[in-house]
Amino acid sequence: MRAMNTTQTTKSQQWLLYCRPGFERDCLQETQASSTESEANSGFIIVQGKPRLTYAQLTFARQLINLVTEIDELPERDRLTPLLAAIPDTPAQFGTLWLETPDTNEGKTLSGFIRRFQPLLEEKLRASGRLLDDPTLPRLHIFFPDKIRALIGTSDPRNSANAAMGILRMKMPFEAPSRSVLKLAEAFEVFLSTEEKSQWLKQGMHAVDLGAAPGGWTWHLVQLGMQVVAVDNGPLKGVVAEHPSVKHLRQDGFRFRPKHTVDWLVCDMIEQPGRVAALVSDWVATGATNRAIFNLKLPMKKRVEALAEALNGIREVLDKKGFKYRLQAKQLYHDREEVTVFLAKIKR
């Protein structure tokens, strides 16, 4: 999709999706849509032909935008005028304006331009009554793959990521024993609503951390006030090593089972995705836990297929038990060659 030196409205439904650079093919594959643009390591794709995509069901997409217009060549001196003219008439008002770039080294070079340009565009939109501070209204996205090209679209707050560029950046705590703490912190923010966090992340709850060493996930659970059994043959580091809320068991994570149901199972073991999925589904099926967050390390090739096989294995086990459950998978910003999965048994 390329307009020639002008602004052009797309003729059919098109979607702009952001993703982790290097995962464009996986992002495209799971949409099951036709690609109009998908370049390796670009950090985004454009697809068409799907009247409706659901953000929560997409693992590799960081953001889901209804693409409306493209400007192929922005003038060097006056970018504001053509951008204002290209903003769609519908919806009449927007709750947020996000100017965004790819999450690439090239994209980072545009950060200064974005910071300078954002207030100028916001001022014009507010003056015309089109930009309000209302999180329930559609968002307006202007995406700059480079300095001269702009993709303009909108997103539904109920069907998209609630963060600019689809990136929820977490601050690294000083006392945390490893950066893996950021993955669990981000997972709780992505998968749980405000109400669910208040209900499911309470002080005094009990959790098991399989493959705990060096203790990043255990540390985060302790900060939430939980009592944690950390299972790993390796040593814990830092404050969690001697913390009174942590019981460290030097055991094989695949063999351990708690005597009583725990509130949370978390797992970040380096193992085949199918084996980890089978382990977690067994915990839920046997009542060892009611909810879990775990990582699946994906192979370099056929990531989508490996993920689907692992998740389908979980569904098969729980469906046979007649359980009602919620199963979601996302490649989080702090993930790498992996995805994070949330599984919760739902009471009937």
C-alpha cells in the first residue's frame, strides 16, 4: 500500500499492527489475513481482508490499529498542514493522540522529532474540539516509519493495547535479583483488569515459583505480600535468598506438587513449550492452583505452530475435565524468544 506523493484513503479494511522486530512473519501468520506490507525487522505489518481482528486473541501483535490513510511523502518544511488534512472526519472526536515510531534503532532516531511535533498537533486538534481527554473515545495514531511517511489510523480502547507503541515499559527495581522481574510485572498489568488485580494479588496469598532461580519472579510476588515456595535446584540471590516469606526447595520443578491448592503458579523454565504447557495444565486440572502465569520458550522456526500446539494441549486437558477457563498468550515487551501465557480457572 503506497500512495504517490499524496494522501490516499484505503479502499478496504486494513489493519496496522506493531510487533517485536523480527516477528513480523509470526504476527502476519496468526492474523490469517493478506499482507500489503511485511518487511523483516521493521517492527510492523499492514494486512487487509479481515473485517474484524481481536487484539486479545493475537499473541505477537503489540498494537492493533484500523488503518485509514497514508501520506507517502511529507514535505520537509510544513508537515503539520498535510497531516491535519489527512486525519479522518470520523470519528468526530478522539480521546488520545499517539505519535509513534517502529521499535527499531531507526525508529529511535525519530524520538526527538516526535517530542517536538506532538504538542503542535495536539494544540490544533484541541482548538478544533477534536481531541479530548477521554479514555473511552477512539485513539488517533500517527505512525512514522520514517521522517517522510505517515500512516494514520484509529484504535478502539476496548480492542487494543493501552500504551503508546503498544509498549508497557516497567521500571527495574533496585533490589530485584534479575531483570526477569519485569516480565512478571508486565504480565500482571497486561492480563489482569484493575478489579482482578485487587482480587487476585492480595497480601497473604500463596504462590509457587517453578524454576525460580535467581529469584526475580519470587521477588515480585513477595513485594505483593505473598508467601512463596521457590522451586529450583539453583541458588536464589539477593534479598529473596533469606526472606522470611520465601521457602526455597532445591527440587525438580516438574516433580514438585503442593500439599494444598495455591493461589498462583508462576513458571519461567527453559524447556520445550509442550512440556511446560502439559505441566501447567496438570496443575490446574488437578486443583493444585486456580491460576497461572508462565513462559513458553519458542523455537526459531515455526513459532506459531509450536505455540498453537502447546495451547491446544492445555485446552484438550481442561476441556476433558469440563472446566471453564481463560487462556491468553502475549509476547510482552520484556519477553524475547518467548511468549507469556495466562491461565485461570473460572468459577461457574
